[in-house]
Amino acid sequence: MNMEEVDSENISPSAWYTNQTETAPFNLSRMMPSRGQDPLYTVAAFPWSPTSLDTLWDGQCKLPNIVPRWKRMTREWTSALALGGSGILRIVPGSQDSPVKPFQVRIPHDDESRDIHCVSWCISQDAMWEPLVVFACSARVYIMNVTKRKVVGYLRGHGGPITSIAVHPTHPYIFCTTSRDFTTRIYDITLKPCQKPSNPHWPPNPSTVPSRAGAAYGLHGTESEGEGVGRCVAVLCGGRSGGHQAAVLHAAFHPSLPLVATCGMDRAVKIWRLPAFDQVTLSREDKPLFSSSRIHTARVLSVSWLSQDILLTHSAPALMRTKDRKTYDEAGTMTMWRWLGVDRFFPPGQLQYQKMLRGCASDYQESASFKLISVNFIPMSTRHVHVYQTPTHPLALYVTNEGIRIVSLIDFTPRVPSPYPEPDRGDEDVRVEGESQGNTEQGHRDINSPRKQTATEPPLLGGWLVQVPQDSEGRPEEIQACQMSGGGNVIAGVGSGGALWVWRVGSRLAQTGSA
């Protein structure tokens, strides 16, 4: 494998993850025990630092009158954690000396499902000193101002439960949500919600009969979109024309190009060109630039960009069947692969790109324009995968029953080419071989019987283990999700019993507390 593909030339040779024999230097520094609380499902760490203005908004906000206030804001919230649970969102400090005061927001009881599985941080250029937390409850999106400690935006539009939230890496006022309604919706928090639908009219009377189609078809609903801040500016539609044909489970914005990658229940990974945003009409896109269901054999649970054209995806376990109709479970995979068509749509050295890009049918239906770099099995018990990708930290974390496994993407081994399949043997060959053995029926069975399939779990992907402390009864609590932050020096995890753990490099647990 070419190490330049993951920017390994920027990695310090003294980094602990460059040596498999080294021990992960993470020690438990903070723990909030469950104490009978409701379960926690997700965690999101404050993502920005005092130097983030170098890349945010393409560096346009790095001005003398802005930098000092930005540094004060990031130092105040640098260790803050947003936790999503059952009907409640919590903001807690990640360290004992943090100035962040813990607080929580409860979801109204009239919501269909009050569980919060998706949480992320965003920020508006109009109010850079007031960070926002975006979270989803069922099919609704909430935007909370953590400085004012109140919800400032409430948006509806999806026709099914929201499965993930992704924030643009350089324009943090833009975020997208994926849903079980087969669509991905892109939002701009600098705009107000649409109060009146602007859908096209039905023919043959375009001036009298407006469309009242539902949101699942990529149109505005007949009611108000919401209240406060935020507006849906684009929809990546589902359907047989090129979109997802099942629930969309995850999305990731490209770090520099106007692209977003999505994956879902239909085993497909799709790469879309971000449509042009209009403050009046809702942009719609139903044909991606790339689509393939040949990368994984089961539903694809996450997708992440590692570089300009390299992505990392992981899938759930797959139920496989042999020729004699017996079934077995195959472990999910974590796959690193390259999209071969990026230079065709975005030529190197070109600063301006077409607003409308359209590939051929083979691109948006079943594309072969990809190359598998590395395929690795992950444990059957994997519940969550988080990729921490910076020029100096190409790391992936996945949650199992043991705890949190940390994997360096540098150590991924190249994919071994599959062997050529054995040629089919005709009935005459079977009969002759069976007669030569003196038993025609036995020879027929031996030749046509498939090779024995093993349902054993494959070996773990190499890496470092961060174990979860045991509870008061001596049993480790089941961890639900984790996230790395702080320049690769902090790991935060949440458990099914409502506990929170924070591990830091070189730090030790001072005392046990709760928020």
C-alpha cells in the first residue's frame, strides 16, 4: 500500500501509533457513572481549536478583529461534550478544569420517538462566538445555542427517522441529514425556515395548481418548514433513477471539493455533486456522480473521506448462503478504496468547476470506477465506527464488547486479489470420475458438494484496546459510541447505562463525578 495515500509523510515518526508494539497512552481521566440514568446513544466533542480559522470559511474570517475573540471562544468550549440520550441532550465538560457549566435540554413528550442518536456541532458566520449543537429526534432537527442554553431552531421535512448528521468541514454553517425516507437533506443555518412552499406547479395549468407533494419526494411540505434558524436548501433524492433505494445511514462532506458521499441499507455508496444553493427554490438532485453496491455485501453503516479520492467505509455482518442452501454469518468489513473518476469531473489545477455535473448511466447506476485498496474484517459485535482523520492522525476507532479498538490506517494491508473461480464441470466428467471410484452416486456427491464454509469470527483487525471500567457489580458497561478529539489526545465514550468516560494521553483519573 502506498503510504502517501493517507498523508503519512506528515506523520511524526515518534507518534505512538506508528509502532504496533507500543501501548496506547490513553488513561481514564474523567468518569460520570450511570447511577440508574437513561442510556446515552451518541457523543460529539467540540471540534474547533484556536487555529481552525486557517481553514474555516476558506480563511476569509482570519482577521485581526476576529482572531482574539475566536481564541477566547474556542478555549472556553474546547473540552465540551454534547451527549444524546433518551429524550435529553446534555452539554458537559470533558475535563475537571473546564469553564463549561453542565446543562441539559429535554425533548417534548409529544414527539414520536424521543431518543437522540445524532448530534453534531456547527457554527454560523453571523454569530461566530455562539456555537450551535444540531441534533435529531425522530424526523425532526433541533438547533441549540449552547451559549444561550436554548433551542433556536426547529425544522421538519424528512418523511422518516433521521439516521445521521454531518457538518461541512470548512463551511460549518452547512450540514446534512440522512434518513430512512431514502433521502439526504442539506441545510443552511444562516437562513430562516421556509414558511410557504415554492414547489413547481402541476401541468397543464402551471399558474393555478401548485404541487403539494410530500417531503419524501424532495419537495417542500405543505406546512411551515419550522421555526427559528435553518432552512433546507437541497435534497439528494432517492429512487430508481439513481438515488438510494433504501434507508440512507451516513454521509460525509469532501474536505475541499463540492462533493458529499452517502451510504445506506441498499449496500450502495454514492458520491454526489453538491447542487447550487438557492435562497428561494429547493435544489434537487437524483443522479450521483458515482454509485456502487459492489464494495460491500451488507448494509453500509458509515463513510469517511481520507483524502482527495480515497474513502473508508464499513459494513454490517452479512448473512451468506452456500450452494446447499445452508447459511452462515460473515463478519462486516472496513474497506479502504479509491474513486477513480474524481479527476474526470474535477480536473487537477482547475479552480472553478461546473455548477451542473452529470455522468453517464454507468456512473449513477452501477459504477465500476473504483479500486479496492484494503479490505479488513471487523468483529461481529462492532456497534460504532469513528474515523479521526487529520494530516497527522489517520486513525479509526470501533466499539466492540471488549471496549474501544484504535486502528492506524497506515497498518492496513493491501487487498489480496481473489483467486480465479474453479471451472464448472459437466455431467460427463462427474459420471466418469464417479465410475472410476467404483461408486457413481458417491462420486457425484463429492464433486458437486461445495467447500465447507466456516462461520467462525475472523481475527480482530490489529490495533490498540482501550478498556471500559467495570461497574459497581464488577461488570463492564456496554459502550455505545465514542469520538476522538483534542488533536488525537482525547477519547470520549458513552454507555448504555448513561455513563460517560473520558480518556486522555498521559492523564490519570483524579476523582469520579457526575454532571
